[in-house]
Amino acid sequence: SAFAVAAPSAAAAAPSSAPPRRLGCLGVPGVTAEAPRLRGASAAARGAQGATIGVALAIAASTTATAALVKRRVRSSAEAGTLRRRGVAGARLVALGARGGDGSGDAEFLKQVLREIKELVVLEKSEDETLMRLVASMDEVLVEKNEIVVRQGEKDSSMYIVAEGEVVLELTKAESAEPLTRPVTRGGYFGAVEVLGKTPQKVTARAAQRSRLWRIDSNKFDDIIFGGAQPAAEALDEDEDGEGDEGESCSATALREIFIVSDSTAESAKVSVQTALRQFDYCLQKTCGVNRTVVYRFVRTIKEVEEIVGRAGEADALVVFTVMETSLHEALIAACKKQEVEYCDLWGGLLNSLEKKFGAKRSGVTGRKQAVNEEYMKIVKAIEYTRKVDDGVLPNAWAECDIMLVGPSRAGKTPLAFYLAQRGFKVANYPLVPDEEAPPELFKLDQNKCFALTINPEKLRAIRVERMKQFGRSNTQYADLAALKKEVSWIKTFYIRKGPTWPVIDTSDAGVVETASRIMEILDRRKGDSLAAAYVSMD
């Protein structure tokens, strides 16, 4: 989710006890400097002091085994965005290690947070040296209460980690009058997807109190994480020339980019690429490198097409496109051929076959209109029913459902239910609670409609801990691992006793789409083979 943020890690849960703000010697006797507080001083004085501190830190770095990590501090204000875009000229130097009594301070804290960022899987396998280089490239940002750090839609593809204070994330949706909000405290972050995909900010971040954050932009991230990666073509050439090292495989951090281009929403292309990439799960982040998909949608001009292809050439990216408008389609193919960029016309073959079948030319019209037919109304009714009976309410309406999902709280029943509803299924769900008697309506409905969900205790605990943190709570029985093991054991016994015919589906490592596909497959197989389960689409 664009609005998902990580909760603080265990090590990050409590702020460090901040000593006086000094530039520490970092292990070198005699190299200390008072942290600059030069608001009223002249620019020359600030520059002179900054230079002195820089020299001192350079000496420290050259004379100790651990290099000094030097940071720029950005005093955020109303023009915080402008400061960042200017390269924070005149920002004050501080040592990352100055905040910890052991000299590690923010450096170790940031390294641990980076490794735990779920959206940046590549960092899980990165060496400590790489992470420390990433830490050393970050800028410190200070914000006062109610100041805006970034705005939703702002072209600032940076990630921020909260070191002190609290930042509130606000997500504004067109269908909602009030923005969705979520607090982020020490160890939390936002902008991970943006820094990886070089996309605009998906939320507005506002300081709830005076706060201190660390920022890294996408260019620095790419330079450090992917900068040393050898292009696949070069590696192949070397192997063909016999110059490659014997047994050498491509780097786990080598970046493999895919550009998706569309003159509409790009949803069909995105889903197709994501589905195809699943075939390479066994080697991504291992021997196939790291994939990054960049989506360019609502492309309207040939100039845009040529610029996108130019970027693809520089990034050695594969261009996958669904472009209907004839002139753009032709321009895109021509540009790819001219710049020798590999491309895949996702709908080209299908459209050519349809033209042959119908004896007519494609219209080139972008997008599609939703037909308000019987199938469409079925989906609308399914969504409304699913919303009405969500989370175990209205048992007297369960007999009407097509599917009944049963499982522990936070096992993914609600998102799964709504995903299935968008495919025309009326879905009810009931959260099991140990030692609580289930409603009799659950056993009166057709038992072939029931599907049992299970999840391993460790995964369930992680989800519930995150949920509790959203409400500012912790250390509850709801997320206690020992209690969860008993709960999961009780639920498995419940399935054996009360639902022996229910298919049991483990959602521990399965996403909504995968689980929904499994349920639909079971429903189809009950009818027979794929021929018996075939249906006519009215759309």
C-alpha cells in the first residue's frame, strides 16, 4: 500500500539519550568541536567554522579504522523543499555518531532501520559496508511543529526516516473529504517506494512536534546500491570473449529495469508484467539481480515517447507497452528500434489477430467504457453485500453468500473478501475467537461455501503488532506469541471438529491474489475440469 509505513524496530523504539550536541572526536583524541549554533553569525563565520569542522573530521577519518560519517543538517522551514532542491547550501555539518555515548548513535540506528524496510528487499542482503555508505549519504532534516516535510504529489523521490519526534502522514483520496492519517515515530519511515521507483510522494508528511529526520534521495540510493552493477549485456560479452571469471554469476544487486508505457491507465500492462515476473521469484535478489518497474501512463505526445525511450536506453531497460493511439504506437516502436532498446508490444499480436478475425482495423481509441450490463450489476451487488456482512455481522444474511471465509483475526479475510467481490462473488467472513461459540448460522449454510484460513503464529504476531502500534498500544495478549500459538492450535482443532469438509488455505506467505485464485480454482474443480467450469463473459 502507498500508505504503508514501518513501525519502529525494537532497537529504534526508544530515543537515545542525547548528550550535548557536539561534534565528537570519533575516537581521535583532541579532535572535538562544539556543535554549531550560528543563527545570528555571519555567512563568513559559518563557512569558516564549517571548514574547520570538515578538516577535523577528515583527519579523524584518515586516522581511525572507522571512517567518520559526516552529515549535513537541514534546518527545515516554510521553504524546506527549496532548501532540499538547492542542495541545502550552507547546511551545518554534524557527525552521525555524536548522539550515541558509544560513538555509534544514529549511524547504527539508521543501518538497522534500513535493513528492516520491507519495501527495499535489496537492503536485506546488502553488506554492512554498503548500508553505512547509504547512511553516510543521508541528510539530516529538522522540522518544527506543523511544518510540511513533503506534500502529496510533490516530485521529491526521497525517503525519510524519523530519528526524533513524530510526523503525521496524510493521504488524500478523491472519494474522501477528510485525509487518512497515520503517525510515524522514531524508527518509522516514509517514501521507500518513491526512492526505489523515482516517483512523486504519495502522502503529505506534517510534523506533529519538533522532529528530526534523515533523508536520502533516489539518485544517491541508486549510485550506492546499483551503481557498481555491471549491465547484463556487458557481462554476456565478457563471457563470450572468455574473459569472465569461472563460475561467476550476476550480482544479486544488479538492477534490471522495466519501463511500462501506456496511453491509458497502464493497469493491464502492470498486472501482466507482475504476473510474468513471478516466474523469476526463484532468482530475483539472488542471481537475477533486482527488478524495478517504472510506469509511464497517459502518454499523449511523441516527444514524451522519445524521452521515455531515451531514458530506457540509458538504463538498459526493457520497454513494455500498451499504446492504442496509432501515431504514438508507431513512434514508440520506431524510437526503440532507432536506439536499439529492447521492447515488447504487449497487445500487438492480439490486435493483429483480431483484425484478421474480424476483417477490420483497430480504432486506436484509448481506454474503455464500462458497460452497465448484467455482469457489471452483479459485481456492484456483490461488493455491497460483502461490505454489509464484513467481520461476522448479520449472520441471518449469510445463507445468501457465495463464499464464507473463516479464520483468525488479521489473517486477511476482509481484503480477500473484497477482492473476490470485485469478481462477482458475494463473500461473508467470520473471525474465530478461541473458546467463543460460533453462530449457528455458520453451520446451517451450505458447507461447500466455507473456506478455512490459517496462518503461522509468527506471521500473525507481526501483523497484529503492526495493528496495535497504529492504535498506540503494545504488549497486549492480542499479539503475544505464546498466546497466538495456542490460538492457532485451537483454530486448527476447531476446523477438524466443526468444519471437516472445509478446504484449509494457509495465508502465511500468500498474497490476496494468490489466495483468491486458489479459492476460485477449488470452486471450478468442484464442477469438473476447465471445460465444465467455462463461462460466457458479457463484457
